[in-house]
Amino acid sequence: NLFTPLKSSPDEAFKDTAKTLDLNKMLIDMKEDMYLHMYDKLLKEKPNEKVLGVIRKYAPEIKAAAEEFGVNPTALAGAVYSEHALNVNWKDVLDVPAALLLNKDTSIGLGQVKLSTADDLEKNKYIESLGDGWQGRNKRIAAPADPKENMRYAAARLKQIEDLWKDTYPEISERLDILNTLYNINPTGSRGVNANPRPNDFGANAHNASDEIEKALEIY
């Protein structure tokens, strides 16, 4: 007989195991160890020259948006850097039709701004509203496809993150790795607003390249 009956039900077996191991804590510890390992690895990698070229090209748009919303231009450019070094090949020609025709919450443009992010920023008055209904949605798709407007949405997102965290974590505006981690995940992070946030690979990648990013932006 290939199958040996369990002495207890699967539910009972799981409960017995759960009593022995704090599974929640174990998973959190494993996740944090993984992030720290990736962080150390990324710190040793050389910056991506191709992506730095994108930042050089759009430096005026990046710096203008950072000034308008009162955020660190290196942090804003760091979001662009990690989006293109880790997450995407920047091809807006594919992103916009996907949003228009497939009704998807796709990421668009230089800072890979999601349509849901643009909508959230408008609703919370971090950026002017483009209206409701399908006309507003189509404008919301078209706006982030333009590098200047895309950087405005990305900068507004960083400002929203800083506002949410500044009381609990006052140094947030100076922590490029944490700002970019939250830009990547969501404004409150995976554990909610707390006094000890941890960077992920996206944030570590931006931090690692910060010196080269500042050179690309011509910030001296």
C-alpha cells in the first residue's frame, strides 16, 4: 500500500506544528534576512550606465518635479533608476494601449506610474484632478506617458510617502533606500508605518547608485 493513513487529520497536524513553531515570526525573519542579503549583494554591483543615460536625458523634468513637490531629486531619480534597472524595459508604446484597450492598471512612463496611483494622488489632492469617468481615465493614461507629467506624479507619490511617515520616522526624507522601497511597494509598506522600516532590493538598488545618479542630474 503506497498510502499510509495519517494518525491525525491534516488540520490537527498543522495545529500541532504551529504550536511548536511561531510560523509568522519565522516567515518575517526569513523575509528580512532575504532583503538584507539582496541589499548587500546590490551594494557591490556597478550602476547601470544605460539607465543613467535615461536620467541624464530627463534630468530637467526630474529636477523640476522634485522642486515643485519639495522632494529630494536624487530620490525621485532613484525611483526611475530602479524601475528601469530592475523592473522594466521602458516601452510606453506598449503600456498605453494596454491601459486603453485592455482596461488594465498598467504602469506607465518614466517612473512607471500605475493608473491606480495617479487616481489615488488626485483623490488625496496631491496633484490636480483630471476628472471622472472614461474621459478622466483616458487623460490619466495620457498624462503619465509624458515624461514631464510622469515625474510630477512620481514626485507627488514621494511627497505623500513623506507625509505619512514623517511623524513616526522623521528621517524619511533623507533615507533614499526607504523612500524608494515604499515607492515600489506602497506608501505604508508591508508592515505599516513604523519606526524601523527595512529596504528591499528596489530601494537598495537606488541607494547603491545614488552617487552616479547625482552626477547624472548634475547635482554637485
